[in-house]
Amino acid sequence: MIALLSDIHSNIYALDAVLKDMPKVSVAYVLGDTVGGANPFPCQVLDTLMNLDMRVSAILGNWEAWMINVRHDIPPEWRGDGTKIAAGAWTMDVMKEHHWNFLEGLGTDLCVDDMLLFHGSPESLKDEIICQDSAEELAKRHNAKWLIGGHTHKARLFRVGSHRVVNVGSVGLSCDCIGGTACYALLDEDNIIFRHVSYDLESAVKAIENSELFTLAGDFSRQTISIMKSGSF
């Protein structure tokens, strides 16, 4: 059995709940957007994943790829932008060198046995595989039986002939219309299991409201809190 996690978005409360719920697995695959967003725990999330007593294999999401590209040339105005750009600048400022070394060593997709793992799609970190048509288009381009990604924050399974196209949902900012839950998936041979796990929403919200991020990116932070509470954009 393997675990599939995506879009943690620096939410340590959600990650801790998932790890507590998770059964014994041979490996946990983390499919990008591990950090970024309005939750103020990027360092804690990365350190947790880097020090787990299990095998962890990760790839980049669109947030990490963007931050790697701009980290050495952050315009000063970004820090007071008030939007998710300011949240990204804050995240880049607080991450330590070992976090950057970890992220910069990651690729954008991973092929393992009969699985192809990615964030949005193998072609773009921002693609959205969210309906049968997009799943069928993806299956036309790739031979792997299991095509597994994230990015949309919505758990989905599509059957396309012999292919199984999976979106594993979001740990830190799930949009499956169940507020206060973290979503991840377990793959056991030919069975995919989606797990929605409650986490300490009240503490997570208070942490955002009391963080420097809330001051720097208030509207973006309030939007994040609304999504966490409602489970919907």
C-alpha cells in the first residue's frame, strides 16, 4: 500500500491529522504545492516530511516552481502587495537553506512501475484534470495505467479504458465541500481509497489570523480561511 498526498499548502494541522490517520505504507508520494498559501507553517511542514520514519518521495507543484524561479530576485514591493504574491514572498523569506536544497532537488513528475505522478499534468503544473473529457485527453498522451495528480484540490477518479486517472485532492485546502477536513489517498494494488480526515480547524484558523502573513496578505488569508471552513472555493 502507498499513500498519495498533494497540496498541503503549509497546513501543519492538516498534515499531522493525515499522518496520524495513515496506515503503514511502503512509501508516501507528495505531489506538489507542499508549501505556499496563507498557512504560516512551511518550514514545519517540510521538516516533518523530511524527517518521517518512512520513505517519502516528492515532486514540485506550481507554488514551489514559482518560488524557486524568483527567490533570488524578489521585488521589494511584493512583500507589501497584500495578495498571494506577498504570501509567497513571506514563505521564501522564512524558509531555510536545507528547505531550498530539498525543493530544488525535486522534479516535476515521477514514473514508478505502472504509475505516472504529477501535479497538474505531466505537461504543465497548472493543468486541471477535473472532468471526464480532460481525463480522456490525458490518457491519450500517456501509457501508464495510473495517472495521478493534484492541483485542483478536488478528489476525483476517472476510468478511461485500462487507465485510471486520479486527483488525490488536497491535504491542506480540500475543496470537496467538507469543511475542516484534509484529503489524501491510499493505493492498494488496484484499489484507490480516498480519506477525508478532520483536523484542528480552530487552531489552524487562529494561527493564520495571528501570523505576520495575515497582516501582509489579509484578503488572501481571509479567502483561505473561508475555503478551510467551507471546503469550497
